[in-house]
Amino acid sequence: MKTINNTVLITGGSAGIGFAIAKLLSEKGNQVIITGRDKTRLDSALSKLPGVIGYAYDVTKEDEVDQLIEILTKDFPTLNIVINNAGKAHLSRLTEEVGIFQKAGEEMLTNYLSILRINEKLLSLLGAQKESAIVNVSSIVAFVPNHVMATYGASKAALHSYSQSLRIALAKSTSIKVFELMPPLVNTDFSQEIGGANGISPVQVAEDLVQALESDTYEIHVGRTAQIFELFHTSPADALAAMNPS
């Protein structure tokens, strides 16, 4: 798939992985639109992203998503790439904490259900383009969980399953390609609660995504994800142990 002259929507684009992707794609000559829940942070990001357009919308709220869809349909009729990057993560020690149900609900809504909804609402617009793509930002824990991020991992596992099914379904009747970006731990503000300081740079994630788009590599195993994925297929028990060191 071409990575220039596209019209790209990136949710959660005001920081971290989303910001890095927005910067790289904009520099390559794409029209980039980002969203973020925090208007102050969004405005700060836009000041560092010349040519990028931003809207302060929360993708977990259907009325705000509908407003965004209306703007995209009217003002960006050539939209052909949607990158679902907005996410939510909590540490969840299942045997010790209270509030697990609430945390899991927030993660499932943000990391899975909201993505399903925005994709559903944009399918007709994407399908009208000659070449288009959906990128769902998943995680290494989509296929090998970490026990202190159990509910986050479950939401990403749901997204992984959905992404595979969506890819098959759309390939039967449309030209929409479905990619799944699967980073390991990334050093972003978003991930600090879960040890992000030890993670890789979001720039590496953005660069790997662009390379995968260019080569039509639909499952993108960034950094350590590739190693864990291979280990998972040769020895699931060893992969689980590697993700849950004692």
C-alpha cells in the first residue's frame, strides 16, 4: 500500500505512538487528522505537527464519534486510512485489588468496542476509495498475557480476534486492508503506570508501521513482540513464562 498522498485519521494522536505516527506520515506528504480527549494536550501536539489537523473528541462517546464522522464525511471525503490508536491501560492485580470490573470495562470500551464502532461508521467512506486501510493498534499481550495487566490483555485479545475476522470479511467484497500493529512495551506517557520507562521508542513503532503498510504485512510484530510471537508458536508455556517472570 502506498504511504504518501493519503488522508489519514489517527485516534489518540496527541501523544505517544499516535503522535509519532502522525509526525512520520505528515512528513511523508499525507494529510493527517488526529483526535484526542484532552484539548490542551491536543493543541500542544498540533503546535509541533505543521499541517496536521486535530479535533478534541473522545472515541468512547458515541455522540462525539458521530460529530467526528460528520466532519470527516463532509470535509475529508478522500479519507482512506484509519489508525485506531486511542487506548486505556490499568495495572490489575486480580487477587489483591478492588475495582477490577470498572477497570476492565474502561479498557474493553476504549480498546475494543470503540474501535468496532468507529470502523463500522467509516466503512462506507473507506470503501469508496480506490485503496484504503484500517490499522488497529493491538499489543504483545493480545496473544500472550501478563498477569498484572490481565484485563488490558483481554481487551487486546478481543481486538486481535476482531481484526483477523474483519480482514477476512472485508477482503471478500472490498479493497479495504486491515492491519494490526502489535507493539511491546513502549515508552510513552500512556504506559508509565505499567512500566513504560523500560519500553522502546514510539518512533520505532511508527517506522515499523510505515514499512508494513508498504509491504502489505498485515500483522506487525514490533520489537520484542516478534520474539514472543515465535516463542508462543514453538512453546506456549515458555512464552507465558517469559511474559510473567517470577
